[in-house]
Amino acid sequence: MPDLLSGGTAQRLALPDADLMLWQQVGLGRAYDRLLQQLIEETDWRQERITVYGKPYLQPRLSAWYGDLAYSYSGIRLEPSPWTPTLRQIRKRIEALTRLRFNSVLLNYYRDENDGMGMHSDDERELGPRPAIASISFGEERDFILRHRQRKDLGSVRLALPSGSLLLMQGDTQQHWRHGINKLRRRCGPRVNLTFRRIVAGNPRERGL
Ligand SMILES: O=C(O)CCC(=O)C(=O)O
Ligand SMILES: [Mn+2]
């Protein structure tokens, strides 16, 4: 039985060219289902338009960006909303567990089985080299898929992310691996994932230079 307040212990995942740690239960002192509902209700959700190979699409999920600085990815620019008390509380807990500091969070809301996220690396310039990204999940358990960029022999790695789990990706992980969340054939309920990030090098336009 995990200790709800200690956050349990982290498990290091043995994957080549990656630095991954998983806490099965972070322990926020509050029920994860309540947090899920609260995040769904109080977040300023948007469905972003993206362009892939010149074609416009609506992302198959809702998202929101909170924090201190704007962020750009896949050709879209996200203006940040100010931190809410809920997000500050979660950030505090994650910073204590990981002993790292984060200044931004990207929230993704997978409403059901038809929502997902394509394979990608979080390697935007604003995150600097070898970024640390702390990913916490609430709600439906979904598989996080990892694929090495060069080593096809490693195949797909599946990592189940239960409600209340925290995955820390750091070191060379983004350089060598892509990750994503597949849409499902079976029905499934809502899931909210928060990826805490640290923007270190604003791109020159963002800094007004
Ligand atoms: O939903 C997840 O677990 C992954 C989210 C993710 O990769 C991202 O926000 O960049
Ligand atoms: Mn990602």
C-alpha cells in the first residue's frame, strides 16, 4: 500500500539512451479523481489548430499553457495563463519529489478514446539541451509509448501511466526517443496530463530582441 503523503519511491526505468524515473503514486494529500474534475472544470482549455505537412488539423485533444513565459511548438504559439492555486500546489509537490524547478506547465485533456498525441520529442529550443520534463497524470490510465529515433530493433516500449503517477524524463531522453499517446479502440474515460517544464532560453522573438 503506497504511503499517500510520502509519494512512495521512484523506480528508474532501464532503457538505453534515456533517463526515466517513475513514481507510481505521488501523494498530493487529495483524491486524484477530485483533482481530475477540478482541472477539467477550472482550466482554460483550447483545441489548437496545427499544420502537418502543409495540411491544417485540429489537435485530437484539448490543451492549455500556464506559467511565466510564452511557448511555441508545431508552429503554434501558446500565450500563458497565470498559475492557479491548484497548479501551484501540484508544482510544489513535484519540485519537492524531483528536486528540480519548473516555470511552466502544458496541460492536455484526453476526453475519451478518440483523443491522443502523435509521436514527438520535447526538444524545442526554449527548453534548452537535455531538458527535464515532469509528467503527472490524472484519470483514465493510458499507455505512454516510447520509440527510439534510430534503434528500430528496440521496437515500441509501453509504459502504463496510472492516475497519480509521475514520470520524469531527463538527460538524453528527448534527443534519442520519441513518445506519444495512441488513440484507443476500446472506450475510455477522461484523462488529464500535466507536463511541467523549464523554459531556459527564450527564443529571440519572445524576448523582444
Ligand atoms: O499525455 C501524456 O502522457 C504525454 C504528454 C506529452 O508528451 C506532452 O505534453 O508533450
Ligand atoms: Mn511530450
